[in-house]
Amino acid sequence: MSERLDCRQVVDRLYDFLDGELTATDAEEVRAHMAACAHCFERSDFEAAFLRFLEARGKGKDCPPEVRRRILDSLL
């Protein structure tokens, strides 16, 4: 990912970014886009809070993959 990211590319990578699964270079490109794009920054902030909520609600239990997929599909 050497070229500048657009909003859709950032949204497509958002969960990988929040989960720390991107390379350092890719994560920096996402961070740079969000620093310049209020919409993507707000989306990232919401999604991070949502993931923290799910984690707290699960109290250590894994969310079934089907449920996670349905939640993600409804958000995108």
C-alpha cells in the first residue's frame, strides 16, 4: 500500500488496524488518512468503542464467528 488510501480502503482495513494486524507501514497509512479525515477518524473511534463493548459483554468468551460476521456486515 504505497499510494494514498481513500476512505473505502481505510474502512476495509479498519478492523485489522484496530486489532493490530496490519504491518507498521500499512497501519501508519491508515493513521495518516484518519488524521486528515474527520469522517474516518470518527468511524474508527466508534468501531473501537464497539469492539471494547463486545469484549466487555463477552467477559472473556469468544464471539461466535457467525455473530461477528453478521455484526460486521450490518455495519458496513
